[in-house]
Amino acid sequence: MHGGPAARGVRGGGRVASGDAAAQRERNREAPKIDRLGARIAELFRPYRVPLVIIIVLVIAAAGLGVLPPLLTQQVFDVGLFPLDGGGPNMPELTRLLVIMVTLFIVSGGIGVLQTYMTARVGNRVMGDLRERLFAHLQSMELAFFTRTKTGVIQSRIQNDVGGVAGVLSNTVSSVIGNTVTVIAAFVAMLLLSWQLTLIAVVIMPVLVIAQRRVGQVRARIAGRTQESLSEMTAITQETLSVSGVLLAKTYAREGMESERYAAENSNQIALQVKQTMSGQVFFALVTVFMSAVPAIVYLCAGWILARGGAGAVDITAGTIVAFTTVQARLLFPLTNLMRVALDLQTSKALFARIFEYLDLEPAIRDAEQARVPSDADGRAGCVEFANVTFSYDDAAPDERPTLDDISFTVGAGEFVAFVGPSGSGKTTIGSLIPRLYDATSGSVKYAGDDVRELQHEALVERVGVVTQEPYLFHASIADNLRYAKPDATDAELERVARMANIHDTIVGFADGYETIVGERGYRLSGGEKQRIAIARVLLKDPRVLVLDEATSALDTVNERVVQRALDSARTGRTTIAIAHRLSTIVGADRIYVVSAGRIVESGTHAELLARGGAYAELTEQQR
Ligand code: ATP
């Protein structure tokens, strides 16, 4: 499976006018449908069962305590202030009741703080786990996923979507629990005070709950679109505010156009955010009106019950009515909060769905169940073989001519072979298939006699070093970039490989030497310097097989010769597969394969191929 709908969905809408219909559709994409979403969210909390149980205990304790203040209020009125047996206020009793009341508030406050701390911790950890899982999962995705998905869109899932549920996970958990406690406590207190009045106060609740669900559904739909738009904005930022993006915009004087593109998406984002905030506001206004109107109804009904007299009227004292309306008024805030939280939860489902959608992506390239470690036996280790390999980048277009068409060759351990041919003929693709950046569509790529699909990927990659056409360096020091290949390499080792790649003298010429920060993607360095650092890095890795894709293309003639010599010595004892444009660099190869339109059309040594007077001779002629 290649990325699912999300990955496919984000492919379009790149550098197109904001009014473009396809781009608009992308931005309006709603949250994906995920099965068992609630259960899967609950599963995230599984490792935190113990703290959750403690939280629940705290909640119940708080709920128990929460029932008492209103009952005390009733007592304060009916026993302390206006004793029902007539007479003046009972001061000792009043003082006792008030001391109990204040103590209760202090204890509840303490429990509240502890509970908030624990819920915030659990919430944030769950979110942290999710972020880590997503990051690790994305690392395991195949290269093709990244070539077809905008980087910013991927970043947005980790940052904006997980960040979005972070608020829900930490705030919601404490809010749900805290408010539930208050609401339950208030209901219990109301029931204890007067079940008749409680019935009147809650009769409309089911209507509110149904309305709330509807509002939540609408809000979740808008949230999906908001996140999609946010990811588009991240993509624009990431694309245009990077060194490469800014360079492109500046050299084409397109800063204005980029700002407009951003502004258009920003307007969309603003509109969606406002929509999201406003969805439900009318509902909440109605809830507030209703809850505020309840005391009036309660007074009316109480008057009615009292006027009729009978058994029910006995329970309804002034204290009961005052206590009841106090509780009911206190209910308004937590109840609205709870509804708001429920709404946020529903909204967050859209975000969770987006996160799970990425977590559910199946990496196309993964270890087989019985994957083996590649053989390191002499004679086998370092052998690379292609047996009738056909490969297409797009499996979905079988009718198109494949990028590689029935390629077969064998490179013995320690051999030096080269691939030459016109641009776009498939040379780089051949190199990519060896460390399994892609899998062959048919046929088999073998390392040390085993199909690479039967080998442990990590172990295979350890044995294959690649220097790509555009070497990538991190925004870190030269030493850190080199150590990427071998984190525990000593300074002496760094120097040794840097000397081999003819970059040592250049590095020590910089003010900060090996500690020079290379800038994003290595922009601080010239093309040739970058390339030589990449060569030094792969030499530090010391692989059995070296794939050099145009490794010397960015070097001047003098440098090229020096690096060539370094590579010649680096080749000793390992298989080298060079993909070359400059034929001068591969004259000494054991075998040269000429690739044209995805097929090997000629092979032999330089001298043999020249003598043959075919495609290779023609290429040599062109480069004279
Ligand atoms: P050059 O000498 O210019 O580097 P090459 O011989 O190395 O070219 P490849 O990079 O292997 O050529 O590309 C072979 C073909 O595959 C080209 O037509 C290219 O457009 C296509 N191609 C390369 N990478 C991808 C990709 N990720 N997705 C789809 N098509 C691709």
C-alpha cells in the first residue's frame, strides 16, 4: 500500500493559483473515517491505568465532598440563621457549620490541585507517546511516500494535529473529570434537597444533549478542514521559507506571489477558525438562557406546591429553595463547561482520525518475517546482482514504459563497475534499488546471493554506502555531519576520512574548523565542498558496497582528480558502483554498462566499448 488517501490527497495543490479548484478541494478535505476511533483513543491511555485509577479515586472523593456544601447551606439557614422552631439565630451552631464549610473548601481545593496535576501529566504523556509513535512510524515509511507527499504536510500532522489533541488530552481530561464531579455533586445535592424541584430542573436536559451532539458533528467536520488548511499553510511556509525556497523566490522575484499564496490560504484558515468558534455559540447562548431561567421556574413551581399544600409542601422550606437555586446556579458553569468539553472531544476526533490515518499507513518496504542478516562470507559479501529487474515508479500506471526494463548484471565482490548513459535513462534508479530504497516491480535484486527482500533491511543498509547526486547535510557542524555515519568516531578518524576525500585542508582553513556550522542543507559550503564531505562521511561508514551517484560532478577538474584518487584508494577492498556522466572518471572500471531508456544496451571495458564503436563510443565522442 502506498500511503493511503492522505498521502494521495496531499499530492496536488502545489504551486497553483489559490483559486484552483483542485487545491480548493484539497483544503476542504474533511477528516478521514477511522474504525473503532473511540476504542483506539482509549487504548492510548492503557499504559497509564494506575494514575488513572488514582485520578478516579480523587474524583470520587471530591464528588463526595462536593455534595456537602449545599446541604450545609440548607442547615445554615434552617438551623443557624432562621431556626425552624422559631427564635433567633443559633450562633454556636452557625459557627460550627461555617467552620466545617471552610474546611471542606480547603480540602476540596487540595484534591483539585492534585487531580489537575495528575491529569495534566497523563494527558501530556499520552500526547508525547503519540507524537513519538507517529515520528517513528513516519521514519519507517518508504522513500516513495516522501517523494509524493509535501514535507510541510507531513510536519503538520506531527505538529498541528498532535499539538491540537494535546490541548484536548491534557485540558479535557482534567476538565471532564473536574466538571463531572461538580455536576454530579450538584445533582446529588439537588436530589437530597428536593426531588420534585430537581425533576423540574432537569427535564430539558436530554434536548440539550441531543443538540450538543449535532453541534459536535458539524464542528468535527469543520475541524477536519481547518487542519487540512493548516497543513497546507505549513507546507507553504516550509517550501518557501527554506533556503532553497527563498533562493528560488528571490532569483525569480516571486516574493510577492508567494506572499499572496500564503495570504489566500491564511484567509481560508481565518474563515474556518471563525466558523469553528462560532459553531455552537448559539447553542451555548440557549443553554445559558435556559439555565438562568430555571430559578424563575423553580420559584413558580415551589409557590404552586406550597399553595396546594399537602405532603410535598412540608419539604419545601425557605432554606431548601435558597439552597436549591444556589446549587442550580452553580451548575450552570460546570455544565456549560462539560458541554464545551464534549464538543471539543468530538472536534478532536477529527484530529485523532488524521493521526491514526498516518499511523495506519503500511510501510511498503519492511523486513520479511524470516529476514536474514546478509552473508559476510568471502567471495559473497559485496556481490550485487540484478536478475531481470523491471521497475516502475508508478505501479498504478502499468501501461507506461517501465523506468528499468529487464536489467540483468552481476558485480563481483571488490569489482568496480560503472553505469553511463543519457540523462533520465535510469542510472540513479539502478543505484536506488540496491539499498532497497524501492523494490523491483519484477525480477530480483540480490546482495551476497540473497534477494534483498529476504534480508534484514538495516543490516543491508549497513553494508551499502550511497553518495547521492545532491548530498544532504544537516544544519550542524561538519564534525556532527561526518559522525552521522559513525556516532562514536574519534577526531582522528574524522581527519583520516576527510584527508581521503581531500577536504581536510579546506575544513581546517575555516575559522571554526571541524566545528563550522554548515547551514541548512549545507548552504554555507560550496557544491564541491559539500560533495567531498559527503564522500568523507560514506568513507567513515566503511561499507562493503559503495554506490557513487555522480559523486564527482560538482568538482572542478583539479579537485576531481584528487577526489578520484581518494576514491580509488577507498574502493580498495569494496565493490564500487559508479554512476557517471563524466566518462573520464570511470575509464579504469572493470566493466562499464551503457544504459539507454531503462535497458542495458552495451557492456565491457572502456577499451572494448570504444573498439566496438557503439553507444559508448558515441558518448565519448560527445564529451571530447
Ligand atoms: P541523470 O543522469 O539525469 O541523473 P538517470 O539516468 O540517473 O538521470 P533516473 O534518475 O534514474 O535517471 O530517472 C529515470 C527516470 O525515472 C526519469 O524519467 C525520471 O523522470 C523518473 N523518476 C526518477 N525518480 C522518480 C520518482 N521518484 N518518481 C517518479 N519518477 C521518477
